Amino acid sequence: MIKQGIFLLLLSALSLGAQAQQIFSTNTYPLVDFRPPLDIVPPALAGSFGELRPNHFHSGIDFRTNQREGYPVYAIADGYVSRLRVQNSGFGQALYINHPNGYTSVYGHLSRFAPKIAQQVKALEYAKKTFELDEFPAGDLLPVHKGDIIAYSGNRGSSGGPHLHFEIRDTKTENTINPQLFGIQIPDHIPPVIYSLYAYKLNKKPFSEYTPKQYFQVTGTNGKYRLSAVNKITISGETGFGITTTDKHDGNSGTNGVYSIELEADGKTIFTSSMERFAFDNSKAINSHIDYPTFLTTKRSIQKSFVDPGNPLQIYSNLVNSGRIELNDQQLHEFKYIVTDSKGNKSILPFTVQSDGKDVINTPDQPAGILFSYAKDNELSTDAVKVVLPKGTLYNDFNFVYKVKPKPASGAYSAIYQIHNNLTPLHTGFNLWIKADASLGNLKDKAVIVSTGGSSQGGVYEDGYVKATPRNFGSFYIAVDTVAPSIIPLNISDGKNMAGIFRMNFKIRDNLSGIKSFNGYIDGNWVLMEFDTKTATLWHTFDELTTKGRHQLKLVVVDMKENTRTYSITFYK
Ligand SMILES: [Zn+2]
């Protein structure tokens, strides 16, 4: 047995030596402290660390669970439960464990917790009379040992199918780190795929939707790629490059993200991005990392190899002139993209670049507007509208465009204000005040700012204005929410005998401002109602407290504007 073990180890070391190489990382991490969080073999990932998602980088790895829920989830090492989180969306039900080596493991979308933890969660929910929970238990309350079953995998929260979302974070900074750097083995012998190359005519201007770009088709397999339609790329003036690329692992793997992208010019690295670790606060800067206008209009994620000045991500290194390229001769220059996955499998795309010798070229200017700068606070103020963007909201300078448009025919309490357009990404929300018409009258408390797409941005009435913090630019006006949420009972009705039925189910929805709270009472006592935003499902699982006999149920659902719906019935158990 022992001999065979050693032999297998040697064999895998040999095959690793042939296939995988060192990947770029700025820190070293413990390689043997952690066991995998699941016992499914071989492990397969539906999502990799840092993979490109709408408005964020994926903060962990998604283990496939054979399209089923309920696989045991194990503590990856000794430690203690440091955070218990229950949410309507997000991770749904999640568990955090602090380990003595300075790292925290996170397990998300769980179907249920192990009994001792579940008991604690339910007690806290009843004590606080709330379903959503974010608790930080003391170190001695819920200790765990490596390999203990802590929970069962699920599909709760914003999850598109059963899987385990798993993270390893630096306990002190809360930076999330690629779990594959900790010796968690995901079989992978397949190098990344490179689909296309783009050349951007930056021309010393900030990147925007007006930056011209040229597409180059890429062909190749198994790590070796080349441009398929041209022998060389001719550039004019200052240029930036970008590529589209994804990765696959062995076996039952989805299309995942790559680990690092390096760009070399004449043998010298001028740009590296790598998915080693990042801060959650910076995750939205994915919209600066990619060509965001192209993503919004075509859903294609081009990863740029030049860095916007307001991009706070710390995934970049070896930058020369922020990745912006100028050639001061008309010689042929050898460029090379090197794309690496988390296992060290590499794909190479060499290409030749030549300048046409023109320094100054004509590229379109952004339409005239007010110059907003990434490096400072920006503000626009008229007597009808005020826009404030604190420093840190923008990735680039741009010309801010503002227009007033006619008020919608009905349901509006202001004109429409076009606040630039959604192709310019924002790192955080911005503050927007819109002056309300006199007709708002006594509906002040019901006022919200809505986008012309119809979605509520929230809103608070202040001194004749409604204030909100939209996350994106767009066109906005004031509307009111006077309609209470709807409650649709699915398996219960007045007078029904619920004997033998283990839970009661409802759908609850709100038309505009969104659901603020839900509370259920049986015979006047608060009971736990659980909610799942993605399916709009609200439910209560009966327990021993609902005894045989006649009971009163009251369910109260309130929206953000305090419109209240109450559902009251009698039922039998
Ligand atoms: Zn995930």
C-alpha cells in the first residue's frame, strides 16, 4: 500500500513537471494545511477564482455537486465558526471559519447547517425576530475540527443551480485569495483558449466608447495561437491591446476564467494581470478591467492590457506606461500574449507590430460636455437637479453630458433628467437630487427616483428634492410607490387543515420600491419565515410549537415606502 502510494505520488509529480509550471504570485501560501471542502471526486469547477461576472470578479471557486443539493460540506482545517450569514439573496446561507494560520474559509449557498450550528442560527433568528442574519460568534462558541461536517451543499441565494461556493480569505484584510494557491487540487491539463485580439487607437486620450478598435481573428489549439487573417498589425500613434480568453479544466468543467494575462514587447513584459487575490471593495472595477462599453452592447468581455488611471485593482504588475504602447520607429516588433490558468497551463499568442510612423492621428472626440475628472470630486448643480460624484467614483476623465427631457405622460413628478449614459462605468453609486413638482403634495413619503427602464433607485424626500444613489448613469425621474406588496398563498387558505403538511408557502412581490420586511405570527407569536429573492418564495417550516388544533396566522409584508399588506387566516394542524 505504502509503496503504491509513493509510486502514485512520483507519477503525479512527473506529470505535473511536464505539464504545469510555476504561476505568477506575489505571496507564498500554505500548501498542505487545507483539505477540500467536499468529498466529490474528481472535483470539477463550474466557476473559477476571478472569473469575469457582471459587475464583479468571482470571489471564490464554485464546486459542481452533480446537479444535486445535500452533499456534506467539511471544515477544511481546525478553527471556529467566525461568521454566520443568512440572506434573501447573495450567499443565501453561508458559514465562515477562522483558522489559526491566518486564513478564513467561506462556504456559500448552503441548503442547511450541521445540527449544532443550525440550532444556534434558529435561536438567533428567534431572539432577533429576523430571517436575515449576520452574526460574528465568539471563538469558543462553535469550534470545528478539520473534516467535521459543518453544513450541506445547496442552491440558496443568488445561485443559478446546485453548487458549493468556496472562498479562502486573508482573515485580517478580508482580501479573497485564489483557493488553488493553497494546494486545493483541481485536475486541469487544458491550456486557456484565446479567441480574439483587439487593437485600440488610444491616441493619448482616455479610453471610452469613442475609442476606435480593430478586431483580429485568432486561431490555434493546445496552447499555440496566431493571428489568422494578417501577418502583422500596423498601428498609428499610441495603441493598447486587449484579448478575449477563457479556460477549461479536465472532465466536467464549465467555461471558466484564466489566471494571468501577460503582454510582452520585444521580450520585455509591459503588462501583467493575475487573479491571485483582490479586495471586495475593488471588485466592481472589473468594469474598468474589461472594455465595458463593448461588454454592455455585445456581452463580449475583452480584457484590456492597458490600465485606466482611476482603476484601483491591485491585480496588475510589470506595467510600462500603463500598458499604452508607442513605437518610435517603423521596425517590426515582436509582441506576445502569455495566458496562464491557475494550474500553470499556458497559451501563447505571438504577433508582429509595426508603426506607420504617424504620431498624431485623428480619432473621434467625445461629445462636448462638462469635464469630469477621475482624480477629484465632481459636481453638477442646477435648480432642478444636483449630481455629486465623490473622488473614487470614476476610472477615467470624460465629458459629462446632461439633458432635460419632457416629463412622462403619467405617474411622474418631475421631468426626465438624462445623467450622462450607462456606457461610462462607475466604481460606486453617485448622489442624485431631483426637484419634485408641486403636484407631489402629500405623497412626499412615497417618492422614489426611477430610471426610464422602470427600476427604483430608492429615494428620500429632502427640502423639495428627492435624493437617491443610483449605481449607474442613465435617465431618471420621480415616481411614487403607493401600492402594497402582494401576498399569494400557495398551499394554505382560510380554514384549511394543514395536518401532515410540513411547511406553508407563499409568493410575495412588490411593484416598485422593493420588499423591506416580512413577519409571520402564529397565534400572536413571531415565527421564522424564510425568503428566497430569486424565486420570490416565502415559507415557514412548521415545528413542535404549532400543536394539533386551531391556529391564527398573520403575515405582514411591508415595502420600502411603508406600504403594508396583511394576510390573516385561521388554519388547523
Ligand atoms: Zn460562486
